[in-house]
Amino acid sequence: MEQETYQFKVDADQEGTRIDQFLTISLEDRYSRSEIQKWIKEGLVTVDGDPVKERSRKLMAGQVIGAAKRIIPENTQEPVAMEFPVVYEDKHLAVIHKPAGIAVHPGPGDSSITMLHGILHRWPHLRGQGSRPGIVHRLDKPTEGLLLIGLNPDVQWKLSRQFQNREVDKRYVAYLLSTPSEMEGRLEFPLMRDRVDRRKRTVHPAGRDATTIYQVTDVYKTRKGRKLCRVEIELITGRTHQIRAHFAHIGCPVVGDDLYSRSAKEFSRFGLLLLAARLGFTHPALEKKWSLSFRNRIDSWSSPEKLHSIEVFALRSPQKGTETVPAIVEGQGHNDGLDCGSDRQRWPVWLFLQASTRPYTKLAKRLRKSSAGRATGGPEKKHL
């Protein structure tokens, strides 16, 4: 593979600019600053012919900056047949439902099957397009929800730039083991890798900025006095484990989080109750704002005003399937190829419980009898 090279001369008005900033601007944001910094670290950037290793080096007028694009080995993963719902697809991009318990792409020393293997099987033309073909962003392994796929290198790059520039609307739904002191708020805590447990992220002044906006929509009070809650979240930044680390930091870890919560074993059978529920972005080919969203099975089938306390324990159905996820796409005059699924009827939660979870049969009958007379309104306390 032929290596691309670039050369630029520093103008008088650019004197004093950091070399990584200079190259990012000179290359018209074609590559992120973090990617440019990798070039510098690997000795692929020169100043007047001499390799430079300091990404913060300040430049002087008249200097000649050379750069060689880092060669990334092509992905050698073999496609693996995998069933996953495709929420939306056209010739440019696709949005799929990533299930919980599977990584988006292989990590260092990880040879397990990932979503990338299934993506290469579903769209074989992506093979040979870099190390992570089609991958625009990622979700944590235990998180489920909407995952955006670029079906050609140009679209993949344009969508990735939207994420890097924080132009994508990312909304999540989560259930927390405790209720925050404020019903809505903004969490702004910098995050970095934990120095003791390298799997985790921790709040630290030296970390990278991270912002999470949340709103509590329901509160569930247990007989033991614990106040669980349902929150809707807007993710401003997209740091690794951001939602999980932020809420754990304020004493309200996500239900089922075995990494950030000591109470995870109580809810291990249900997995991490965190759902990537909505994506809003600009379609690169149509140049129009798009918004795709879906609700998981229990949220979709149950009217929010009639959800009972058992909802938090039945968020994810124990019956694993590959049915098409009910979805909504909001575009501007274009929704060709959208597969929204056929089941849009809202069922009462007691029917779901009676049909799929045998231990809850008696409780389901009680809920069925009382559901007709329940009041509607805002967040209310529910007793388990």
C-alpha cells in the first residue's frame, strides 16, 4: 500500500501554533487531532526534515512541515453469520440494534466474536476497507441499542466527523440503583482510566472533559427503602463508560453494572439496564437531519403512566430473539427502506409478565386487576 505524504509551509500568521493543531487545520480536518498525534508519536512528522516527537511543539514562520499518513493494516477478521435487527438501511448507511453482551469490534488480545464479524457477513463489500470497516462509533459491551454503520469509506468518515465534532444527538435510557438528589441535572466530571483497575474509568481533574445531562422520569421505592429510578440521558461527550462512571460517582450506579456497582449480583440475570435509544445526525448523502429511535420491548409495550414497580425487573425480556425492533425514523420526506416492524400495539405490563416470566404470575394478576384504576401524571413513587 502506497503511503500518502503531505508538506506544508508555516505562514507568518501561523507562528506559535502547536504542530498537531497546525496539521489538523492544514489537512482540513480530514484526520482528527488524536490521529495526527499518533503520526507524531510514530515519527511520521518532520520539521525542516527532522523528525519531531513533541505534539505540543510550537512552530515558527517559514518552517516546512512534512507528514506521512499512518498505514493501518486491513482488517483480517473473517465474517461470521449473525442475526441482529436492522432498524434502517439504505445504500449509504445502516442503523442496527446491537444486543447486550457483545463488543462492537475486537480489542487488544481479544479474539472473541464481535459485531464487526456480523457486519462483515451482512455487508461483505466492507471487507478490505481499513481495520474497522463500517464502524462509526461504539457502545460498551454490556450496553444495547442503536449502532450506526457507514456502508462506504466516505460516509463512514463523514459520520465519524459528526461524532468527533459533537454534532450527533445521543439519547439513552437507564435504570439506576438510587435516585439522584435532583430530578434533572448536568454531570460534568472529567474522566480518565482508573490507575488500580484498568478496566474502569474514574473521575479525576486530569481526565478528559465529559458531560452528561439527565432527567428522572420514574421513581421506584422498594420495601427495603431503596429508591430505584428510570432516567433519560443526553450524552454531550462520548467517553468510554461515561454514563456508568458518572452515575456511579454520584452514588447512583446503573442497575446490573458489575463493574461500577457492588449490588450488581442482585440483578445479574437482567444484565446492564442501559439502552442507547436515539440517534440524531445529518445524513451525509441527503444532507438532511435524521433522527432514529426505538424503545425496548417493555418500554414499547407499556404505557408510561401504567408502568408498575416490576418494570425495572422486567426491562429486558428473558426470551432472546432476533425480531425486528419497533422503530421510528424522522426524516424530511425520505423514509424509503425503513423497516419499523409490524407490532406497534401497546400492551399492559401484566400481560408481558404473565406470558414470559413464570415467577411473577401472582403479581401479574394483581397488576391486571389494579391497572385500570391507576392515575396518570409525572414521576410517581412505586412500591416493590
